[in-house]
Amino acid sequence: MLTVDLINNNIPRLRLQDTVGKALQLINDFRVSHLPVVAEEKFLGLISEEDLLDAEDEKLAIEVLQNNFVNAAVKNNVHFLNAVSSSIQFDTTVVPIVTGENEFVGVITTADLLKTLGNFSGANEIGGIIVIDMERSQFAISEISRIVESNDCHVLHLNTTVNPVTGILTVTIHINKREISAVVATFERYEYDVTYYFGTEKFENEIDSNFRHLMNYLDI
């Protein structure tokens, strides 16, 4: 999905002539941390609530704060994950979207980004999750898929992160079934380090099983 597909047209834009008071009121009304400032359809930057609150007079035009504008924008024809990265980097609740000529298109809110990211990661899909730690040299998508599919399951989503200190790769696997005990057992049989998992286990404790059989026998 491209950034242009997530534009929120409800978030207002500011002009250099708008007052600090007006900008603060809009930030409060729309519950955002920043608002875009535009001049002749060109994006000038984001103005933050913090800088507005530091202004000496609410009647001042926001033009006097132009040196504090945050120059953070994402092109309208790139993947939405670029907007996620920008929001994290600049700690904003809106991400301005512009054309290649820096013409302002609109903004994406972090709320919309979160929903899209949830759908993108399969958070709304039923299934189990298995998390494995390994050396980066051990990582092979084909091998992981083979193990999952050998248990009549399929990989819905796979995500990797690297520990910056140890260099260990953490692989999160989302499979299409909640009953994951057999898949976990297979990974462990192949000596993968399964750190944790979420799903429905079907491992049966032998002592508990024998106890239930005995109780059933005594009830006869």
C-alpha cells in the first residue's frame, strides 16, 4: 500500500499568517502533536505543540517560529512503511505526504498507520505465533517454511529483528493454525531455540492422562 492511499483529509493545514492561538486550538481539537504548514501549496514543515506553547504571545503569526519547523515529509508514491519510519524518527502523530515537487498532498495519522500496520502484519488473522532466536547465518526461510508445512500448516507472516548488542536474529513466525504444539516440537527437534510461542497446545501430560484413565475406570 502506498502513502497516498492513507491520506486523512480531516486534518487541517496551517498558513504562515495563522496565529499561535489558532494553531494551538487546532492541535487540541484534532488531538495531534504537530500540524503541517503550507504556503502556495508547498510544504514548509511541521509545527509542534511544544514550540507553540513556548511562544510569548498567542496573537503572533506562526511565521515567527519558522526556524523551528520540523522538515519531515514522505513522498506520495512510496510504501507506507516509509511513513511509519518517519513517524518514529521525528516522534510525530502526523506524517506529511508530498509530491516530488514538494507540493503538499495531505497527512497520514499515526492511528491510521497503526491500523494499516496491524493488517499488514496479520494481527487480525487467526493463528499461532512462534518466536525463535538464532544466529544470522542459520536463517533460511525455505527451511522454516518446510518445517511449518510438514505439520500441515502455512506461514502467514514472518518478521525478523536483530539484537544490536548480541547480533542474534529473532524470527517471529505467524502460522495459520492455533494448534501449534506439533510445529513447536518439530522446531525443537531440529534444535531451533524456540523462546516462546502463543497458540493452543495439545501436549498431554502422561501422568494427568493416566490419572484420568484411572478415575474413569473406578467410575465404572
